[in-house]
Amino acid sequence: GSSELAREIVFVDKTANTGELWFKAPSLTSASNGNFYIYYGNSTATEPGAATTYGSQNVWSNGFVAVYHMNAVTNGTASVLDSTSFVNHGTPVGNMNAGFNLVASKLGKAVDFDGLDDSIQINSTYGLGNQNLTISSWANLDSSSEDGPFIKIGGEFDGSGIGLGVGSGTFDNSGNTLLGLFESHRWISTGQSIGTGWHHCIISLNGLTPHFFLDSQNLGSFPGSNAIIPNGRTLIGGYNIGYLRYLDGTIDEVRIANKARNNNWIRTEYNNQNYPNTFYTVNGEESNLNANGFPYKIKITINRSQVNGSVTEFPVYLNLDHMPSHFFSIVKSNGADIRITQSDLVTRVPVEIVSLNKATSNGELWFRASSLSSTANSDFYLWYGNNGATMPSAKSTHGSQNVWSNGFVAVYHMNAVTNGTASVLDSTSSAYHGRPYGNMSTVTSSKMGNSILFDGTNDYINFGTASLANLTSQMYVSAWIYANAYGVWNGIFTRQNASYDGGWGLVQDYTSILASINFNSGLAEYISVANNPPISTWNYLSTRNFSGTRTLFLNSMAEGTSTIIATSSPSEMVAGRFYFNHNSLFFNGRIDEIRVVNKARANNWIKTEYNNQNSPNTFYSITPINNSNIFWGIAP
């Protein structure tokens, strides 16, 4: 959506809904499909100059010295235009001088030659000399016994030069084989009859060895000979060496290049021109966000080296501190104009804006990537600047709740956004919002936006007794913590039953070491980290239950495993407190980004999640797109 390509419009007929257009693809490969977009509908747009970067002449780089679309576009006295920068236009002679007989072709339109005296004269031999070259033409002969040239370069009166045509080898009308001309009056015959109908004919000279191709099939190499190309004229459809020879048939898309095209190029060229409807697929008109009033975009590239394996339906953290100043000067104060699309600039993804502060130029945003891979970077685009945009509802397709698919049953950004009596919101559709108790009132900075400070005395958040499924056999619970001090059995995030004698959670165990715990009726098993990280540092603590085994992770690294004991249907979820042996034990420090998942996350997911949240500026790169891009405001 931002890298413009050179293109040539040969003709457009709005009445008949037909036309011919060429554009230059930087590269094509058989390993993967190539996607391109055509934009139109800007009534104030003007045609790029032919010699400009995106103009018609720049389509024909890579060795082309002449390209004739045979469309009879008048340019002064010339009637057949050369589309390359060499501008070797052609002039009709014979009856053709009175007007072209244009007919439908494989590629738009073509010129029909009468076989009597029609030809096109070009006062150039293109400076080819004796070198590698390729000459190609589409031809449709009026009879199977036709005998004449498609194109002859140089040696107008002495028979030298190089050419491409049909005949028996002596021009005696006894055959219909593909020919090439070398030296004085010396024609090389392929012995391959081309018959009537449209055919793509090529001669490719590599050193002294000519190769012939018919409809992309290599007819083989033939005895070498010097291609003597003296100064003179080039004739299309005619031949004049003391006696006249004219072609009766139709010729289109004559091309000359100063290099020998290889088999891959010739086959691809033929596939494109002979089978355009299978060479590419034209999808329906799309409406990207430029056309819908979102004039600005920023490219977000996920670094493949930061992704472990592959992950799907993955919530990506985007630190808005990384956005350019232009973003904060334009975006709406509540972020209602923010949209994110996949690399096609069309397919929107769900977005949650946790915070946005235009005055301090920071904020927290999450969006759902359908997939991320370690084998290739993933591109997304953030759009903004639509003053009339409104925030999608949380439950809508692209709303905040749909960021949290793929097993999430509770997500707490710990941003203290007020919602009635609840002060800590669950971002998922479960809506298990939390209510603060004690002296809790402090929101402070975090790894990701804001976090909540627990005083270690009586602060905690109760998320109620919502009847979640028993998350003991398969689950994943994670939180970012910043301990001011380590205590004994202090709770970070726990879930207990009504009598507080069964449950599980992330805690500091009785030795003041970070741990995960599982307990039931006085029985407890816990896993502790090998070494506590220093206080006053942010750390990512998580626990996974899977197939009877529980694993503890610290900063995405597994610390140990244990066999899960039975638990008694825990219900109440609490952050910052652990009720144990009839005592309330409180956490002293900050907690952020608590997540509860009803499936066991794989190691790839856990590592990728940590990479994204711990070092977002290496997980992705931000590239503001030039706001003067011609595509902005133009319907795709």
C-alpha cells in the first residue's frame, strides 16, 4: 500500500469495458504468490510523465530497447509507438499509410497486415551490433502456407541483419516454419510449423548460438552464425532485399531486448500473456481505511527472531510511547480513530486501547494477530486521523473483548479504570471485574502502562465468586510482579474455595521464595524458583497445569514441575492476598497484567509473550508511512 510501481496504460475503453495495462513487478517467484493493488478514482490525478519514476517508460527496464504494442496510437507522424525510453517509433507504409486495420488480439489490439505492401518502418537498428539479444512477437497468420517476416532488423537491401518470421527457408511458400535470419540471405529454419491462430514466437541469441521458442517451448539451439546488423532500418511485416516479401496476418507485441532471455523468463512471459486469467486473480474491489477517512498509517513489523515457533490468535502489546509525535498531535484523545489491519491494509483485527495520554505521549494498546511466525516477519498497519470515528463496542468483531480469544477467561491490565463499583476491569467477555479493598488507591508505572501498588498491610482485590470452570487440569495463570519486599505466604494471585482450604495460586512460599501452590484440606504442594530475583525489579511469573503436571515459569524459563494434587472446586479469585491458616497474608509491591487461561500454554507461546511484553521495542519496529503518499484518500 505504499510502494508505487511503474505502469503503462496502453488504452482504456470505458464504453466497451476493455483495456491493456502493463506494470513492472520488482520480482516474482514460484515459491509464493505475489500480491499487488491497483488504485483508482482520484478525479484530480494526472498522468505521470513517461520518463518519470512511475511513468510508462520505466516499465521497460531490464534490457528492453524497443516495445511495440501495435495499438496505432498517433504521435505526430508516427503511428506505432515504442514504449521504451529509446522512443524508436514506427511509421506505416503501403496501404497501411491510409489507416491501420486494428483487430482484437491476445493482448488488447493488434495490427492486421494485408500481405500486399503493408509494413511498418522504423529508422533504427537499436544499436544492437553483434551481441546477445532477444526478439519476440505474437503472430496470427491468415493461412497455413504463409511466408514472410514478422520483424527484420538492419540490412534493408543486402539481406544481412537478424529477423524473425515464417517460411520454408527459401521463401517459396512451400512451408510454414518458424525462421530466423542471419548473415546475407541466410535463413535458419526450425522445421517447426506454427500453423494459424495466435502464437508467441521468439529468437534468443546467446553469443553465436540462436535459440528458438514457440509458445514458450524451447525448440533447441541451431548452427551458429554471425548476426551482421549494419545501419539501416527495421521493418515489421515486410522484407525488402531487391524483391519484396510481405506478411499476410496479424502482429502484436513486438519486443526487442539487448540480452538473451532464459527459459524461466520466456515461460513466465508466455503464461502471463497467453493465460492472464490464470496467471493472476483479480479480487473484488476492496475498501481500505484510506478510502474510509483514515488518512494516516504506521507500519508495525513483528521481528521473526522474537517469535518462538508459531503462535495463533496472539495478543500483541503495543507500547504507544514508541509512536511518532505526529500520532499524538492527530489521534483522538480517547483513541476512537485507531484501527489496525493486517499487511493487506484491508483486513481489520480486534484492538483494545487500555490507555492513551496525548499530553505525555504514551499509552497501552493490544491487538490480536491471527498468526505470528519465526520464519518471516509479520506486518500490520495502525491507522488514525478520522475525526468522525467512534470506538467499536467491546463485543463487536473488532472490539476489545475479541482481542482475548484463544482460551482467555480473565485479563486484568491493572489500570484502575472505574466501572461502577468495580475498579479493576476484566477485558474479556467474562467480565469478572474486581473490587479493591484496604487502602488501595495508587496506580503507578509498569512494564506495560500502569500497575497497582499493594501496601503489604491490607490491600487486595476481590474478583468475586464467579463460577469459572475448575481450572486445575489444564490452565495457565500469569502476572508481572515488582516486589518491594519478600514475605511469607504472601499472595500474588490466588483462587480459593469458600472455606479457604483448597485452591491454587502464585505466592511467596513460607521461605519467602516466589512459588506456585496447589492445596486441598491441609495438603499443599508448591514449586519455588531456584533463586529469587532482586527486589524492585519487574518479573514475569506464571504457572501451567497440563496432564497432571504443574510447571512454574520465571521470565519464561521453566523453574520446576510437580504432580498436581486434587483440589476442591475453587471459586473466589483474589490479587494481593493469600488466606492461609486463618490469616490474611498480603503482597508488598506492584502487580500488573494478570491473566487466567483455560488451556495450557505451550513453551513457544510463553516465550513469545515474554519477549513482546518485556522488550516491545525489539519485538517490533515502527515505521511511519509518508503522509504525502499518493494512495491516501484514493479509493482502492
